[in-house]
Amino acid sequence: MNNQILHSPMREKGFARLGDYAAIGEGRSVALIAPDGAIDWWCAPNLDSPPLFDRLLDPAIGGFFQIEPTSPYHTERAYRDDSNVLETRFITEQGSVLLTESLNSTLAGRLPWSELARRIEGVEGEVELRLTLRFGTQAETRSPWRDSTEQGDVYHIADLMAMLRTSEAWQIVQRDDERIDATLRTSPGSHALAALLVTEREPLAVPDLDAIDTRIETSHTAWCDWTRSLSYRGRFAEHVRRSALSLKFLWYSPTGALAAAATTSLPEGIGGEKNYDYRYAWVRDACLIIKAFVFLGALEDCKAAFSWLSKTIIRHGTALRACYTLEGNTVPAEYYPPLQGYHDSRPVRIGNNARDQVQLSMYGDMLATAELFIQAGHILDLATSRMLGELANHCADLWRQKDSGIWELPEQQHYTHSKMACWLALDRAVALAEARHIEPTWLQRWQRERDRISEWIETHCWSEQHQAYLFYPGSGDRLDAALALVHAYGSRVNPARMRATYQAIRQHLGHNTDMLYRYSGVEQEESTFIACSFWLAEARAAMGDCADAERAMQAILHKLCQRGNVETFNEMFDVRTDEWRGNMPQGLSHLALICAAQALTERG
């Protein structure tokens, strides 16, 4: 259990530090909790719903739900072992209190409503707490209103109905259409509850408080059962389990889709414009998370996610979109609500325009994932098998094109990573066809195109001067950390060149450290990309350079965990300030840790 100790939690201009947030979830939505007991982000009932709480993006008008002592305090926080139930201890001069938080579920699955439960237990002395609940207005486009019923006050926020259920010990100080304020005094052994119930366009169930309280423990048991069912027994097991639990936040149980992250518009660099909406399912991210689930032995999650991805591709066609909604539909075009943005980082975005980009690397992602799925002991259905063959043919036709690359750049180029991923797609198609998992009619064509791709790469993408594969032909001395993802190309085609490239990447994109920027020239706009750092460790282990990989893994984990982060990883880490940046929990960051640990386990 990774304890986080923060003295006198502070906010700067109303914002908490991104690295100080912890997450809770139930397979449908994710709430982010600051050290001062404030839930500053929660999209209810779904990951991609409009936020009910959004103070994370605008402290002045954003919604939040906070419980904290009225006197000065510091906090100690940790997840329960093998669980996503969060425990926070508030310590004051007068005494201490334990706050236990959960987005509740049952042993049979998620509830048909959203149930955010917060239990308060007195530990020592007497402590006065205040509760503040302010509903979000969706960038001032909705006006919450209160309706008194026989069961209690119900709040309407657009299509949502919400009810705050509290123990009798809470004293309501103020209640109006938009806000509830209350106080509570604890003593040793005291026990109280505050729970928020939410539905969308449905009747609202009003469960008994004792049932809500019991479901905190039921949820904990469910998390523990899932974690202990995992088969991973390799290196860095504690970190792997925690990353597995973070990936579980992003698994959308109604469909099996895998979101890239649970937030939108958290900046890659403070004050910059790289603030994107990641609450959708990217083909690339989903494939890599499925890969991590295979290594974990998470059979149910792996199968559900792969089935969702296959059905979505079949539905939309083999001209792959970069991302889809969690229901498998087209992601909406970006629009920009008039919110302040985290520390004035604008624009705030809803939707993602990457949906329209050509990204050739997805073909390699999908075919490599299919092979891994089969190697794990699973069987393809006919529709999926045919779809994979169509993807291989489509890749064979398209690989000569320029694209936007894995980094979704506005400048289309012949990105080396994209070409290597196309090589991987056809190499895996050949292997699947030879093993009769997909129709072998086009086998010889895939072989010829695969070999043409490698010839093109070796001719156009390698720089003798810089002893590295370049970002793209003609890019000068620019490098791309994403080449760590295609170590299979290096192993099969030119190991010496790939090893030299990885050495150059560490030197130039990590400045001789193991925390890597994504590609050359991006240092001024953003922070180091956590997934790239782990990917390079995985690649070096996979290519047999285990001592370097082990050293890098230790260094990365030391850097990321040194300030007590509860291992809810963001997308990026600023090595200059030791501050976290980007959306969270970030699937790429957590899956990359798992894959690096697996590579070290296999090769070490």
C-alpha cells in the first residue's frame, strides 16, 4: 500500500496539484479526489458524460463535493491493499478522522444507479468536519434546481437526478438549488455516512443508508477478488497490481470499451493549447491495454475488450478511425466550452478531432493484438478472422501513404514508426495465415509487401550520420520515442540498428536519463511522456539488454513515486518541477509499466 502524506493541503488559485489526485470508480465512471477531501471531477453516470463535478477545470464556477476538517490538518492517504477503495486520514491538533470512499458496486456487477459513498469514522479526539456540495452547471448551460419529495430533496441538473443521503449526525447548515452545506462532529468510534445517488433519465432508487455503507465493503471485496484472480507473478508485482487496478477504472463495463483516460483538457504544459479530451476509446490504446490484460491473466476483461474492438471495426469498416465513443459510435467533433481551464490552460475541449486522422500504425496494433489474444488460448470467430484479413489487405494498399502518425500531428509525413507498424501488421498477418487463424488467400501478397516495407525503411529512414532511425525521412536529426513500441521490427530485421536507435533516443529524448520526451523538439511545449519511458525499458528487455532495462525501470519508478503519488498516473511528468501533467488515470502510462515488468520477467 502506497501511503501519501501531505501536510496542510494547499491550492494555488483554487487548483490542487494534478499529482495529488486519487481516483475511485466502478466500471462506468471515475471520480477524482484531492487531498483536501474535494471531489473535483466526476462525469456521471458515464466516463464520457458531461461532468457533474468540474472544479478541476474552473474553480470559480465548477461543481465539487468536499468533506474536510474546519481546523488546520494534514492528510495520509492510501488505497486499501488490492482494492480501489480509498482511505484518507485527516489529522488535526484536536484528533483524527478516517474517510473511506468508494463508487459502489455489487458482487454481481455495477449498480443500476451511480452511488458515491463517503464514510467518516472518528479515530481520536473530537474533530469538526464541513461538507460542501456544489453541483456543476456544464459551463453555465444548466441551472440546477431542488425538488422536495417524501423521500428527501432531489436535485435536477439537466437530465440528471441526484440525492444526497446523510446520517442523522450531519447538521445541514444551508440548502438551496445549487448547494448544500453541512457540519459533523466526530468522536472516537463515531460512524457517519454521506452518499450521493445519481441517475440519468431514469427513476431514482433511494436505498437504505446501512445498505450503502455495507456496499463499500462489498465493493472492496469485489476489487480484491478481481486482483487476486490475476495470474501475474513476475517482477515489480506490487506496482503491476496497482497499475492493473488503474486500468480497470478505464474498462467501461456496459460495452467492454477501454477509455484512454477519465478526464479532458488537463494540459501537457501549463498555459499551452495541448489540452485534449481522452474520454474515448482509441484503437491504439485499447490494443495495448488488451496486451496488458493478457499478461495479467485478466481473461474476462481481455475478451470483452477485444470483442468490443472487433465488433466496432466490423461495424465501421476497415478504414480505421483513430478513436470511437465508448458505445462504439463516431467521436463528436471538438467544441470549446468557455471554462477557465486548469491553471488557465485553454482551450477546454469536448470531443476530439483526431477521429478524422489517418494513422497507419493502428493496423499493426490490431493484428499484433489478435495474435497475442490467440496465443493466450482464445479462438477467433469467423467474422473477426475475415475482418483481420481485410485489415491486412487495407494495410498492404495504404502503407506507402503519409499519415499523422502515432502522435496525431497536423503535419502528415512518412513517419518511421508508422512504416514499422505496417511491417508488423503484415508480418503478423503472415503468421496468422500460416497458422490458419485467418484466410491464407493473400499470404504471398502480404509477404511481398512486408519485405518491401522493410526495404523502404532501411533505405529511407536510417541515418548513418546519427546512427539511428529518424522521426521520418528528411527530418534532420529528429528522433521518435515511439520506435520503442516496434522492437519486434528491430529484432527481426536489424537488431544492431534498433539498439543504436534506442541508445540515441535515451541520449537525445531523455537527455541521458530514462524519462523521455515523445519526439525531438517537443520539450518546450510539454513534459516527459511516462509511457515512452516504460516502453523503452520494455524494448531493451525484449531485445536482451536486461541490465539496462532493469536499471531504467528502477529509475523511472523512483522518479514517479518519490513524492508519494498513490500511483494514479497522469500522461506526463515534468522533470524540471516534479509536477504531473496531462489527463488521468492515463491508460498508456499504466499499461506500459505492466508490459515493461512482463518483459523483464520473461527475459530477466
